[in-house]
Amino acid sequence: MESHPPVTDRPIRIPPIIWFLGLGLIAALIAIFVFNVALNTVAYYGFFALMIGSHLFMHGSHGGHGGHGGSNGQQSGAALNPAEVDKDKNEHAGHSGGCH
């Protein structure tokens, strides 16, 4: 019996960090070979660009999800009815990225 892996119609997605590193490498090579910038200078500025760029990826999507705290006047976990508990579970089920 032959086993065939499932075929998906979804194209392969390239993660944003790969785009960031690839564009940085291309910019560094252009600076070195086209504009004759010293390798030490490219490495120095590339290090700072890497630190700033990695900071953006480290925090994931924290800018879009309005906060985790119970700012609506309720204590954490003390919902009025089961529908609110399900709403809270569904709201955070799609959470991705970030540090927690």
C-alpha cells in the first residue's frame, strides 16, 4: 500500500525575519561592492540595525491586542455569565507571537 502525503494548495510563506535578514544582506553587499564602504563600517551599522530590527520581532503583535488586564472593573476570572468566559477564551485563542 502506498502512502501519499496530503497536497495543499497553500503556497509556502516566507517568515518576515527571513525577508529582514535577506534585505539586510543585499544592502550590505551593495554597500561593500558598489559604494566601496569598508567592511568594518558595514558590520558596525549592520549590528545596530540587527539589534533594532530584532527588537521589533521580539515583541510580536503586542500593539494590536488591547491588553490582558481586567480593565472593565471585574476581577480576573470573575465573569458574570458563561458566555463571557467563552468570549474571553475565544478572544485569546488566536494570540500569536510576543513573549507570552
